[in-house]
Amino acid sequence: MSLSKLFIRTAMFAVYALFLCAAAHAQYRASIQGVVTDAQGAIVSGATVTLKNLDTNQTQTTTTDQNGIYNFNALPPNRYSVTVEKQGFKKKVLDNVSVIAEQANALNIQLELGEVTQSVIVSGNSTPLIDTETASVSGTISTNQIQNMPSFGRDVFQLIQLTPGVFGDRAQGNGGGSANLPGTQGPGGTGGNAGIFQTENGPQALAAGQQYENNSITIDGISTTSAVWGGTTIITPSEDSVDSVKVLSNGYDAENGRFAGAQ
């Protein structure tokens, strides 16, 4: 093969790889949805709802439908402000809304009669919204917990035992004793020569009556579960780069149905 042909093929491969990287962007599945009503509980259709990401200042706008329902999809977990405007009502601003990853976050909003130039601003500590759309058993580990709770080797996966329905696999430890996360067996184990940031990491956590090999791990909606070792991740992010961790331990939707353990 001539050098010119080799160069052309190499260049084409590089361009193709760049296209693949561009396509593999984060797949967020959190949402905010709710109903806008007046003080008497009657639905308010045609209201303008604006969502603003407080970290990036990016905004989205939608309008409530004939049933007073609004919806924002594909949201990254973050803090937002929600503004609702409708002629004949005071503008309503919810200034610190926390969106939990991988769930439908319910936020119903009530408007007061008045001029649109008047505003009702609700501020305060960020309160996580409630998932009222599914029967999933789940829990979220917040930024504050990640940064302030002790973890072995700065492995954020240790903290998943804090969520409902998740348990550590004590039988994996030496002599039946307590097992660190990641466990002492399998890739990335603390008994190995390599650290969790250098090899595949298999958190020893059980959920839904399954072994850890049946767990699924995703980062920003993209699967990082190893194709070789079940229940392990090929990427272990630094604690400083993680905003929150969402764990589904049972009752999840079909979109998470590939694995039978924790998601």
C-alpha cells in the first residue's frame, strides 16, 4: 500500500471517529412537569412557562395546554428557576428548583389574580422534587453528601448503599467480614494491584434480590457497564466531577429493563 493511500485511509478513519464522538453526547432523562391552576384550583391554559438553568443561564419556554399541563424533557440534574406568566394573573417565579436525575419531577404551580406586572417570587433552599409518575424505589445522593461523607479511595460508588433497597455484599469480604466498595473480588477490587481509576470497577451492592453482576451503570445517560464483567463500570469518575448519583433499586420502567439489579 502506498503512503498516500495509507494517509487517506488514516484521515478518513480520524474523521469517522470524530463523528462518533459527536454523536455520543449525554442522554439526560429527567423532566419537570405539572399543572398550572388559579387560586380556586381551576386550570389555566395558555400560560407561558419559562425554565432557566441557574448554572448555565440557558432558558426554555413552553405553553400550558388545554388541561393546564406543561412539560420540560431531557433535563440535566441541576438547579432551575421556573417563571409562569398569564394575562390577568401575577407573574409567579420559583427561584430555586432542584431537578433529580433520571425521573419525572412533579411541580404544580398556583397563580394569583392580579396584573402581569406584579410578581410573586418564591425563594429559599433548593428542595428536590417528588417523582409522582412512577412506582420506582429509588434514591438520590446529593452533591453535599458526595463531597462531605467519607468514602474509601474517593470512589463515589461506595455511597450507593445510602439509597433505599440497596445493600452491601458482606459475604464477599475476607472471612465473611465487611466488604469495602469496590469489593475484594473482580476487576477493580481493592485486593488487586490496580486502582479503581485504572481498571473496571465492580461495586459490591445488591438490589432487587439480584447479585451485583446484574447491576447497570450509566453516566449522563450513557451506559458505562462493561461488556465483559457484569455489574462493573469501565469509568469511575472523580468525586469532584459528580453532581449527584441516582439509584433505582426496584420497580423501574421498561427503558431500564436490560438489567435485573440496581440501575
